[in-house]
Amino acid sequence: MGKETVRYPDALVARIEELVADSDVFESKSELHRFASDFFLCVLDSDHDPSVLGYEDILADLEDESGVSLQPDDVATSDGDVPFLESYLQVRRYLLHGEVDDARAYVTETYDITDREALLLDELIGRHRQDATDARPTERGFQPPVADGQSRTNGKSPPSTQNGSTPDAGAQSADAIDASESEPEVIVPDDADGDGDRESPETRR
């Protein structure tokens, strides 16, 4: 069996000695160190085969003594249920699909309201709702850009441009012609009676 010298901080050594003295599971610090090494390797590699004699029995005794599940699949979970990373991804899926109520319901069902994980996920949901509100366009008070020199009329076009039409120069000319044709012009020679006097416009009528 190989032998290595490993240096630990004094505080850690004292805590291990206290644990061994108070526990009925480990008989020595060396046994605890060997078990801890195998246990860590099992967490990192599911195919690792523990070399400590009676590893499963020691694991079961530790679970009974501490009341905590030490199975590799349950390590790094919240309250022994769902890993936080999995919860984060699930909440993100809900938010990406706009299902904010489902995201809140998931957090409520998975965690206690005072859990740190719940507070972090609630913060994520709150930020998503704030970003969605900031990105929403203003529905009221919007007016299209107006070119320089053109006055605003509370969203209405001036009478001359209502219904998308513009003043028709041809129509104005036609009105002028109609007015002029309402009284036909009478052409009278300047000196119709041959007396050498020009007739005034009033005399011609």
C-alpha cells in the first residue's frame, strides 16, 4: 500500500480529529482520509470502484448518523431534490417562451421561499420581466416625425391634405375660368357711333 505525506491546515486537522472522536463510523483519521478520497472519486467518476474495505457500509452508517443522503447522484443538490443548475435551466426555458407564471410556480414548488436558490431564481424572473417592460413600445402619445416647417395638428392632417389629397392647381384654375365665363364679355368697338368718343365699360353694357 502506497504512503504519502499530506499537509493540512491545523484547523482542518483539529476538525477531523473531533469528527473521528465523536463518530462511531471511523476508527482512525487514516480510515476517514481513505474513505473521503474514494467518496470524492465516486462523485467525479460514476465508474470508480472504491478500494476501501466496507465502503458501502461506511456510507450507509454516515447517512444514518447525519441524516443526509450521500449518494453521488444527490451530491450538490438543493435539499436533496433538484440540482440548482437544472432548476436554473428549467426557469430559463419558461422565460424564453414567455411563461413567467409557470416559472414562478416551478420555483415555488421546488424550493422554500427562504432558500437561497429561490431568491436567486426570483431575481432572474424579476429581471426578465423588467427587460420585457423596457422593450415594449409606447402605445400612446406617438406621433410620426414631422418635417421642418410643417405644423402638428394633434395627429390630424390640415384640411387641404385630409384623406391623403393635396390641393389641385388644375381645380383652382377651372374655378377661375368658371367665374370668368359666368358673365360673357361683350366686345364693342372703341367708337361704335363714329362720334370719336370712346365708350366706357359701363356704357357698353
